[in-house]
Amino acid sequence: MYPVLRRLKKGDLLTTYDEPYQGRNRRYYKITPEGKKQFGIIQQEWQDFKTGIDKMLGDDQDE
């Protein structure tokens, strides 16, 4: 999971900040505006892909 988070951070899709918690630092991740934009694009691509597969399988219902 952490390699993916680092890659998203490197791509400016996430930011991080640390806060102390019970004597240790805890790292928090926050999605950036660009990350939200990319997430929307990926969601639409997935929905389009799913719709195509559903049509091929004869399931035209949107679940």
C-alpha cells in the first residue's frame, strides 16, 4: 500500500502531514484537487469499461 501512496504523492495527487500520536508521529494522507480530478476521470473510465462488459454479458442493468 505504501509504495502506491508514495507514487500518488510524487504525482502531486496526495499530500501528507505528520502529527504526534501517543508519543509517535502518525502520517496522514490528503487528496489534492488534482487527485480529485484524476479520481473522477478514473471513475468514469471504470464505469465505461463496466458498462461495456455488462453489455457483452447481456446485463444492461446499472448496479
